[in-house]
Amino acid sequence: MAALPFSTTCRHSNSALHHNPKSSFTGFSQRNNIWQLLVITKSISRRAIRKLSVKNVASDEKQEVKDTLTKRDNFYEFIPDSASIASSIKFHAEFTTPFSPEKFELNKAFFATAESVRDSLIINWNATNDYYERKNVKLAYYMSMEYLQGRALLNAIGNLQLLGPYAEALTKLGHNLEDVANKEPDAALGNGGLGRLASCFLDSLATLNYPAWGYGLRYKYGLFKQHITRDGQVEVAENWLEMGNPWEILRNDVSYPVKFYGEVIPGPNGSKQWVGGENILAVAYDVPIPGYKTRTTVNLRLWSTKVSQEEFDLQAFNLGDHAKAYAVLKNAEKICYVLYPGDESIEGKTLRLKQQYTLCSASLQDIIARFEKRSGKRVNWDTLPDKVVVQMNDTHPTLCIPEIIRILVDVKGLSWEKAWNITKSYIDQGPVCQLKQIETVAYTNHTILPEALEKWSLTLLQDLLPRHVEIIRMIDEELIHEIISEYGIDDLDLFQQRLKQMRILENIELPSSVMELLRTQETSTVDPVKVIDVEDNDVMATEEEEKKDDDDDNDEVEEGQEEEDNENLLVEEDTDNKVEVRFKVDPKLPMMARMANLCVAGGFSVNGVAAIHSKIVKDEVFNEFYKLWPEKFQNKTNGVTPRRWIRFCNPDLSKIITKWIGTEDWVTDLEKLAILRKFADNEDLQLEWIEAKRRNKIKVASFLKDKTGYVVNPSAMFDVQVKRIHEYKRQLLNILGIVYRYKRMKELSAEERKEMFVPRVCIFGGKAFATYVQAKRIVKFITDVGATINRDPEIGDLLKVVFVPDYNVSVAEMLIPGSELSQHISTAGMEASGTSNMKFAMNGCIVIGTLDGANVEIREEVGEDNFFLFGARAEEIAGLRKERAEGKFVPDPRFEEVKAYVRSGVFGSYNYEELMGSLEGNEGYGRADYFLVGKDFPSYLECQEEVDKAYRDQKRWTKMSILNTAGSYKFSSDRTIHEYARDIWRIEPIELA
């Protein structure tokens, strides 16, 4: 492959979003039955230029900004009606959509409608970014491997306040807005809460007018599309880009080189040159993210990977070696094929690491290029932290830390000291230096699970990113010196324990500078002089003897000096041996780089995502770091956007809320939901509330029939658990509870069943990672239980179990408004936060759960009486596992009954021994019930009895539902973003007025 120049230069125009400053698309008109695109050529004369007042929301100061649109043609003063919108849709249907012109079917109608909306977004988008460029404001850059956006059409139209006009326009054109919107595929850019949170944050950033961009990767095939068959889950590639993506804009002029492999050679002024290896290009695709009732439209920049078409080996192709001909092209393109490719193999691990580095390298090159452009001819690198802050969403973007140093030193020509001072600055303390964080890179931790606190093989890192390993080694060395500076090395055992917890590099030899300090310290503690007790008479006798033998002693001086030197040499050698033995590398263990530790050491801020999670982060996961840098740690409880998760997905409930609160301002000021508390007992509100829920449940029942074929009764309680399938989330506890419920039903008469049990529809959804065998067994088990129960005529509508395939944002938007009970039942202390619990609570759904993640705060806000609590507490978990290991755990008889019932074959011929066996025994991998399903099972059953009791009293249940919505105001992503902006990013909202 031809070598690419590896620098942070890219091909791009002067504008942030590269539009022509002399013309702007503004709309459509009809003249003589011809749909014409109007292009306004903007006069550059003074008379054609008007001034826009730009308001800094934080300081309330007004600034004047020149706008190149004439007042007469200003888009922002033009609110399109249904006729102009219909004209726009018809134009796009004829000229821009990737469909033949003969028909105007739903797919074509979606594309034409989306492109019509995009036209409106682009003007706001360009105005927003032009302002950021001109005013050189500080921007927050949110870096995430996932963005689980969902469908964009209704969200964009809603944020633009154009739902009515677009619905009317499409009706004129022969279509229904909802039907058109349903043709949009979910963007396959995420998997779970991490990606959904990132998308909520972008919505809030735009709505609140904060200057920010998002960065991610453009996955061609997403995670996977989930099919459910008789054999359980089957994964196939997502096809979301099959017909194209009308929301994205390819930026062929914005691309950056990304390098892998190669070697590092010395360069001038302490820099290094990374040469040879494999070179690809990261190309930008931009997606506009509009705010609600604001002109601010932020940018989500996604990277796709490729190489020059010249790399296609035409000679090999013509000789019949087709695989060789396009091998280089495919090798580059596959980096952005799949989200989280399987990493069981070395090839899978390599691909994942390539993905992470591509995101970091391309994004940082872009960020620095934009900083240079805004700085003008003279770039003052000391001001970089004043203009740029990067938020790493979990550990996936950790390579941002060494990458920014590499760019500054090796590409921009800064000295190591200068670059390091930009990232971190030194406080000299004698022979060692202390680290001080500069506010450039911040880290959000999303997990305490060991497997999710990423570690990379140092061998793989060295092979793939040799320059970054050099930089990481230097950061690791500085961290160790910081530890020594703070605590000293008098107690080597304690020092060794701290290194075990805090070092970035695991099972790696200590740096030579540290070894020298340790040898010096150890030598200084060794006293070669022996002290013994003697009598006075012995001393006198010795003195006489010394006088007598004085002459003989002179002959032995040289020999004695030689012996002393030998003794000192032996002491030094012994000291070296002791130090080396104490800190030796275990050749049987792998050498690893701990990315979470690098995030903490290299970031100026570390935050958890729920109060209990942040406490665990400080007290357990990063306790030694917390003791060293307590000011660095804080909590930022997650939130979700109320626009998508109430206003747009649940319009019936939204109308009721607006009516009873008296304003629609709650959509951007969710604290107003608390007003509902004073109406919770009002019968009229309760009747309206029940009716809205009933209509939503009817929609869910219809949806379930279409997706699964199962017919459910909307009058039954809708009990929902939808989330990524994982053992710690305990879908297994839920389904075993259902099995027990079914077993009890079968033991009763029909009359007794109806008397004892409330009718339920138990709904599951979520994807098990393709290589996570146990999670896939759980999916199979749920579907087998459902197939048996749903066909049982004795049970009928009293109990149904439905697994919804291919759970995604659009499915959530359907299910959540119609849900009545939501299960968030993870093992206490293992869920960082969760965000679906917030969405359910906002929509008046009552939570059954443990004191884990955001459940703790939800229970506090909605009231203890409006939350069904069960299970062990986080502080009890370690003791319970120890008790289990010692063989002291005694399972509840009901738990043993359920396992035996499953093993009896009542749910089919599949062998569930591995699944049931994981709940048994006292020790061993995949055994001993690590997630405490058996321990919490009796408490869970008793709590479910309380649920049935509450549901029978519909007045009480409805009041609980209202109070859940009223108490959910804290969990708006708007509140979370305000806190990030104030406490971490230190940016201010900017509104174009």
C-alpha cells in the first residue's frame, strides 16, 4: 500500500459545515404548476445585510452578529405551512430520492419527507456552526462508540414544531405521517444504555443551546438484527443503510489519515516519527441534531473508513485473484462494518482496537484542525483547554489521551514538555514531578464489572500502535512518581499494593527511574554495623590488647579495607535482588494495559452516573485514585430527553400533563411535572390517566400480534423487562418467577387461579451478545416458557409471555407508554445507572426493583410507597457471596421446586442443565449463583404478591402511576447536561436570537 502522509491535515473548506456563503436554500414555491427550487443569491451590499442579536444565556449579554440573509428572505421568520411543505416533499420525490419517479409509495414518501425536513435543519445547522466559528467559543466534544438514536423523522419535525403542517401535507399527498415515519429504519449505531444516553445528551445539548459536537463511527451493519427461532436467538446483519440515509451528509473534503503497525524512529526535538505500517482514511459523515424550539442544531460527526481506489489491485483481479485484488480495500472498510465485533479471536481483538483508535485519532485530528483554524495564523497551544474539552463516554475512547500527545509532539512539532503541559502540567518537587490535570479530557465511568473495565494486551498494543505504547509507558512512569511523591516508599508492601491497584501497565517491569529510587531507599535502610552488649572489663582488656597489637594492625589495613568493600558490594547486590524479586514480572501472566486507570490518570474529571454507582467508584473501583485525587471524582446521575420519551412517544399522556399543569413548558422544564402531585387523588385526572394508558395498551397489543403472532388481552397488567440480556440484569430471575407463577396456577382450579392471580402479559426484549452463550440460553429459555404457557388452554389470558424480537428504540417508544409494571432487578451494586427505568417512570409505569443504579434515586423521588422494592442491598453482596463459598447458603424450597420443574421437561426437550447448574454449587466458573438469583428469589416472589394486591385496587394503582410521572422530573437529560456544562466542561449556553 502506498504510504499516506501521516499528519493532521485534511481536505476541507473554510466553513465548519462547508456551505456556500453566497447562497442558501430557503424553500419552494409553485409557479405555472412547476415545482421550482428557490436559491436566494445573497447580496453582499450593506443594505442587504442585517444584524442578528446573539444572546449569551448565561450572562444575558447581547452581541451583534452579521447575517448574510436579507430580512425579506430570512428563513427564521418563515414558518412553512402545509402547502409549502407539500411542495418541498414533491420536489424531493421527483429530483432527489433514490427511487424511480413513477410511484409515490411509502419508502419514497419517507425519503422525500426526510430530505424536506433536512433542508430546514441545514440552515439552522450552518448558522449555529458559523456562529461558533466566528465567536471562537469553547466547545464540548462528546466522544462515544455508540449513539442509539432511533428514528429521526418525528423527532426532528417535533423539535421544529411542524408536526401539524407535515401531517397535513402528507395527507394531501395521499399518505399518513405515522405510516411514513414507520418506514424509517432505526439507525444501527448503538446497542444499549450507553448509546441511548449519548443520543439523549445531544438532544439536550441542542435544546439548551450549548456549543458541542458529537463524534462516533458510522457502522454499516450495526450490532446485529435479532431473529427469534425455535433454536433461540439468531443474528443477521442490520440493513439500515440499504436504501441510504437521508439525514447524513458525506464530507468528501473532510478526511484524515489513520495509521496502524509500522515502527517508531527518532525525530527532532524529542519527537518521534511513526513510519511504515498500514494507512487508511477516515471520512466524515455529518448528521444534524436539532434542539426543541430553538435554532441551535448541533453536529454529530461519524467516521467511515476507506483507502484510495488506487489500492485496488487491477492486475491481480484480471489474473483471477479477486480476493487479493480488493483485500486492502476490504481491510480498511471492515473497521466500520460492525459495532462490537466478536473478540474471542486475536483478529476480533485487533479489529476492536482499530475501531477505538480510528474514533480517537480521526476525531482529535479534526478537533485540533478546527482549533487551529479558529486560532488564526498564530496558534497559542496553551489556550487549547480554554477552547476544547473532550468527554470520553466510557473507556472505549481512552486512546484520546496518548493520541493528543502524539499529535502535538510528532505532528505539530511541540516539545514533549510543552505537549505534556497542555495535557497535564508539572509542579516541581525536587527530583520528582507531580501531575496536575488541565481541563482537556474527562472520563465517564459506566460500569464496575471487571470485564467491562477494559484491558488490552500490551503485545497487541505494541504491535498495532507502537508510538502510543511509548507514550503510555511515560504516563505510567509519571503516575508512579506521583504516588511516590504523595506517599513515599518507606513501606514497600503498601507501595506494592498501591501499584497493584493504580498502575496503568499490569505485570510490566517498573521503569528504571523508579527502580533506582527503590534501590536507593532499600540500601539506606541497611546497616552493616552489628551492635552487641559487652562488659566494662572486656572493654579495658580489649584496649590493652589493642595497644599491644598496634603494629600488627597496620599490616592488615589494606586487607580489612578490601573486606569492607566486598561487604558493601554484597549489600548492594542483595538490595538489588530484593527489589527485583519484590517487583518481578510473572511470566505466566499476560502483560496488560488497563484503560480505565489510564482514563483516571489522564483525565481531569471522573464521574459516575448514579449516586450509588459513584459511591462504589470512589469506595471500591478506584479507591486509591480517589484518595490521591478526591477533587477529581463526582456524580452525574443520568437522564433521558423528555421530548422523545414523553412528548413525542406518548402524545395522549402529554396532552393530559399539559392540561393539568397549565403549560407545555414542562417539555423543557421537567420540574413542572411535580405540579401533578397535588392532583394525584383527583378522580377526573385519574379517569383521563386510565384512558390514556388503555389506548396505549391497545396499540401495544396490536404491535405484539404483528411482531410475534401472539394475541394478548389489553385488560391484563402489562409487565415489561426490556434491556440488554445479561446475567447481572437477571432476566433469569424474572422468568423463573413466571415459571413459579405458572406452576402454582397449574396446581389450582380455574376459580382459585382467578381469585389468586391478576392477569398478566409478561413482555421481554433485548439482545444477547453473539458470543455470550449463557445470555443466549436465557433468551432460548424465555421463548420456550412463552411457547408452552401461551398454548395452555387452562391458563388462557391469565398469563402470557412474549419475547419481542430485535428490541430497539422504536420498539421501546411503542412499549413504554403502554407498560404498567417495569422490572429493573439487577444484582444490587452491579448496574451503574440504567436509563430505561427513568423512561418507564416518566410514562407512569411503576418500577419493581432492587436498590441498584438509578433505582435508588427514583425511589427517593417518586416515594417509597410507589416503588416495589425487594432483594439484598449492595453492601451485603460481598458477604453473601462469601457465605455461599463457605457452603452456608440454604436455598428457599420454592427455588428448588422451580429448578426441578424446569428440569422435568415441561418447557420442551432443550437441555437446560447448564443454565440451572449456574445457580448451584458453592464455587467454580459459571457456578455458585454469582448474581444471587437464588438468594433474592423468595423476596422477589413476595414482592410480586404485593404488586398483584396493588393492581387490584385501580384507584391506588393509578395514583401511584401519577406520582411516578410527577416524581420523575429529576431524570431529564437537560438537568444532567446542565451539571456537566457547569461542573466539568465549563461551557455556557449560546442562543441565536
